[in-house]
Amino acid sequence: MSKVFKGFLIFLLLVVAILLAAGFFASGTVEKKVTEALSKNFLVSIGDTKINFWNTTATFSNVSLQSKNREKDSLSINAKDVHVNFQSLLNVIKADTIKISKIDVAFPTLAIYKAEKDSTKSKKIKEKDSLPKSFLLKNLEVNNGNVSVYSSTDTLQTSSKNFQILLADIAVNNKTVTQNIPFEYSLKQIRFSEFYQNAGKRKELTAKNLVISDSIIEVSGLHLKPRFSKKEYINHIDYQDDWMDLTVSNIKIHHYDVNFFEERKSIKIPKIEIDSTYLNLYRDKSVKRDFSYKPMYSKMLRDLDFDLVVDSLEITNTKLDYEERLPGRVPGIIDFADMHILITDINNVDTSKKTNITIDCQFLKEAPLHVDWMFDIHSKKDYFEIKGNLGSVDVKQLNNFMDPMMNIQVSGRVDAVMFNFYGTDASAKGEFTMKYHDLKVELLKKGDRKKKRKFLSAIANIFVHKVREDLDAKQIEVERTKYKSFFNYFWLCVQDGIKKTVVF
């Protein structure tokens, strides 16, 4: 959840609590004073009021506020109980600043309705409004709440059950209400359960728990899931696009510093930890391809309209399944398991920093794969280096992908692979080494892939080195297909190396 939304939500809850306290003892009828204070913008209903003069407390039951104007962002709030503890009765009656020790809000239900943006309206509307008094609140506690945020078309955008808010040292005055965050505060903790976020027409985001404190954000049970099955998905896209299903057990974002209110927005995070992730990607190639330019990752980060600094991002215990389907065929599958990924210096501010990615995993369930990948966000040519090594693997494991995608089956064993590529957005060069034995290729019939094309297979194997015991590096050189991803670019490098190693 962004700080913008967090601040907006807290502000709404805070306003209702504070304004309910605004006129408690200024006249004999508490309900009348509260209603008068809020009647300009809200319809107000209070079921019951209890005031204890001895300990300077007031309790409101069955409180309801409804915005009158839906032409701008509006809200509806219902709370079972609002309990207010003042520092002094005399302060409430006479002072320009009302000081409150604590406000407790129990079982609130909050609905926020976003209005359509109107660029013709003045941005200085806030200046016309002023508070009759300033407020200082030592502690705000909201428990067992439900919140829903709706778009201008009444589509649910965000929701959460059983949320809790703990804030301290809250100040609201005529100066703060004109600021982007209309009050000053100290964050103790915000907790959401059963969190939901609309992620567009084809995806939605849920989380079992989301906890925000002043030093860490923790997410558990995150699920970014598609709204449609793999089969249905192609009916909702115009061009090839990955169907994606992502689950993450735990995320920790340490000592974050987010500022969206300066002219140049910024996000600075020393450390992010992501644990126990499963990502399933699926692409159906029966859908037409998008031939528009696909930028490199370095360019995408360089072109962000905000400053991004992440010192360290660590991903552990991760599994990735990639599926690709050609028309009329079953999907080909490649999998990566036990992934450990460490990314350092994601930084589009400091030109001396280069992003480094280290990947260790099991390829096709048996071969250890190690990759070191570097790219320079500040290089206008998008310079990168990627090198690594792959351990021993039975190449039959590749048939789950090569059979449905290429009408080919292979057998044999790869003993070792080493690669070292470097390049730019335009082209790449480097070295590729592969040691293997007993390599054999079988070409399959398109109509019946269970049947082998024996004659053509025999011809093909004449041109294949069945054994390569030496570690003689082959020089590769490829041009990038710029309407395809970086991983296609990497595969072109590997493919060029395999051809020069295996084929006579």
C-alpha cells in the first residue's frame, strides 16, 4: 500500500474521531455541537452519548458519517464506539488548541468513493476552509475495522478486514490541512488482514496480512493471481502477453523512505527480503505478436519518473515454471527450483552504481545453475554482462519443452556448460563452452509426434558432434530482436553457442 493511500485513510479516520470531540462541552447538547461542526460536509448520526466529567472522557455509540457531496472524493463511516479521553475540560472549552490524550475507535466500517478528476477545478480549495480549533492528539487507536475503496465507477479498488491503526503525536491545524498529508503524526503500526487490491482488468492482488510500522513493512500470504484461466486468458488480450500466477509467503521491506510529495518523487530502501515464492508464467503463441520496441531493464529503470534506490533485494526458496504453447500443441515446460536471487544496487540516482544480480538454482530439477548478471542503468547503450555455469544434466529433461515447441527429441548428457556474454541494446558477443557425450537428435512428425522421422533424423545426426570432451570456447555474436525480451536475447546467445559447438 502506498503512503499516499495510507495517509489518506488515516486522515479520514482521524478527522471523524477528532471532529466528534470538537464541541463536547461547549454547550449542553453534545450531539448538536458535533452535528453543527460537521453538517457542512456530512450527514451525522449518533446513537448514544456518555460523558464522564470526573475523568474527562466521552463515549459515542453507533456513530455514522456520510459525505453529502459525491462530486469529489467522499466517504461513509460507521463506528460502533468512539471513546475520547481529554487532557483537560478547561482546555476543551477555552483554548485554541484542543489537547486529547487518546481516541479509541472500535469496529469502524469505512467506505471511500473516488471522484472523477476535474482539471478545471482550483487546486487552492483547501485555503477556503479553516478549522475552528487546532488539535493535538497523543494517541489514536482504531481496532477491528473494515475498509473499502471504490473508483468513480463504483468498482472495488481496495479492501481489508480487521484493520488496526496505531498513531501517536498527531497535530491538526490550519497549516497542516493545506499540506499533502493534512496532519503531522508518528506511526506506530498499521495492520490489515485479508487485503485486496484491484490490479487491473486481468489480475488482482490479495494478502493475508499487511503490517506497516515506521521501520518495516511486512506482507504475508501474498497472491497476484489472474482473473482468467490460461485457456480463457487469450480472449482478453490483443497481443501475446504472459499469463502470470505469483504467490509469496513472506516479504519484509526494511527502513523504507518513501516521498511522493516532492517535485521529484523517491523510494529508498536499504533491504528487501522475499521468501518462499512460486511463479508460473504461461505464453500462448497462437495470439498475434506485438512488434513494438521492448526496452532493456536498465532503460526501464532509467526512465522511471521517480528516484529509486534499493541497496539489496534477496529472494529465497523460489520456484519458477515457464510454459509456452504453439497453436494446436500442448505447452512446453521449463522449470527452475530452489532459486536464491540476490540483487544489489538498483539505483537510478547514483551514476557510479551498477546493478548486480546473482542467481543460484536447480535447472530441470537436477542441474545446478549459477549466474552472475550485471547491467548499467545509467548506460544509454544499456551495457550488460552475464556469465555463469551449468552442471551435469540429462538432456532428455529438455524434451518437455523441445518436443511440443520444435518437434525434436534429444538424448545424451551435458556434463558442463560455461558462458560469458556482454553487450548492449543492439548486439552481444562472448564465449560459450559445452562439454557433453552420447548426444542424439530425433526429428518428430508434425501430425503425430509419437512417430519419428527416422531418415531425416539419421541425416541430422551426421552433422552433430556426438561427443565434445574438450572445453574449447566458441565465440558467439548475435543481434538483439528488439521487439522481444532480454531473456530471448540471452537465449539467442546460448543458441548461437550450442550451434557452433554441436553442429559440424
